Amino acid sequence: MEKKLFIGVPSLSRPEYITKKTMSWLKATNIPFKIFVEPHERFLYKYWNGGECIETLPKSGQGLMYSLNYIRQYAKERGFDYLFQIDDDVTSFHRLDEEDPLRAFEKTAYDCVDAMNNYPLLGGIRFTQYRFWLYTKKNMHKWTHLNPLMQGVCVIRLNAVPQLNIKLSNFTDTITTLYIWRNGYFTLNYGLAGLNVVQNSNAGGFQTMDRKKLAIETIEELKKDFPLVKEKKSSSWFGVDVDTSHYIKENGYLVVNNNDKYLDNILKHSKFAK
């Protein structure tokens, strides 16, 4: 995996919490990684996590897209092809063939790198949430969906994603997916690992910001490139979501539930043929 995969962890106002979640297992990996933090929090993150794994963003208070842009560019400039983007509140990856959480993560990472190498137009890979993955144990598939929307924990091909407008500060995973599709790449959901992550319920991170205001502003900005997106109600605490149903349909979202050979057959009859 030399100079192929880099792990980037954006984090905000969780210097101690990250040690109990993502860093509790990630610190032992041999895959290169960094935690990316804002300048005013560098000291606290170094105190809790050690200085070698901390990379400081140039500016504070610029939003999540700014941080993601910086992480992606940082990895590209150092010669990496793929980025494993991981949230700071990931408890573990689960697999049937590996009980150790670090080995389960690394086995998943190696699988994703192999897939990126095998499919030149594969732009991003996301993962099955653990609570859903539990129900698939008796009928598990490597690939479950073609062209799903990305989530915060994902593997992306760095050349598939441009530097994005930092005003697109909400729905960053969905927005990244739209630009991956726009650039002619496809996305996949990987089903052999269950992702155990806490979502939208901890102090710090993106919860420190006015999510509703940012959501509405982001949707209006996104319409400049994707005019058919719409605002819709959400069950989230801030009550706003982005409707991308037109683009999901346009890009051929499909339930796959099968292995590499079956996926090869689907792709060779599509615009994503090798």
C-alpha cells in the first residue's frame, strides 16, 4: 500500500473525546494518518494525542469543507492516490472474518485500495452502518449498492474530487458525491464491514455551529452547479436536509448485493466500463 492510501481525520473541539473513539484503535495502524485541527486547538490535541499525528489547518472557523479541501490537497501533495476519510467518533469497524478492531479496519482498507486499483472510474466507497450490517450476517455481500451517496467515513479517489467551494459547508458528504458523479466516476457501498460511529450527538465537531442556517445557505449555493437540488424537511435536530433525488436517479443508483464478478458484469455494460 506504499504511497497509495492516506488517512485523514478532521476534528473540532474534541481533543479528549477522540482518544476514546477513533484514536483508541487507529493509533496502532501502519497506514499513514493525521488528525487535522484548527490552530487555536493545536495545543490541546497535542496534549491528548501526541504531536506527531497532529496537522494544523492554516485558519480557524472556516467550516468543514475548508478542512476537507485541505486534507485532500495535503494527501495529494504527498503523492497519495486515495484518502480514507474518518470521523473522530468512530468506535470500530466490524467484520465476520476478523475480531480485532484494528485488523478489521486494515483489512477493509486493503480491500478498498484493491477496488480502487481495479476500477479506474471508482471515485468513492462508503460503508454499511453497524446497526444495519448486523442484519446482513447470514447473507453478506461485498458490494451492496452502486452509486450511493457518500458518508463522512469513506474512501475517495483524490483525482475524482476537485477543490470545492467552502461555502458548501453542510451536507459535505452528499456534495462530494455529486462532484464525483459530475466528474464521471461512480461510487459503491462496501458490505463486508460494519461501521460503528456516533452521529450528530456529541458536543464539539459540527454541532458547535448553527446547522440550520448553514444548511439553508449551502443548498442555495449548491444550486449554482446543481440547480435541481431542493430543500426538504429532516428528522435531524436542525430539521433541514438536501433533496438530491434527481441526481441519484440520473446517475443510476442500483442495489447490487453481490461480489466483484457480478459488479464487473454490470459495469462492462455501463458508461463505467474499464
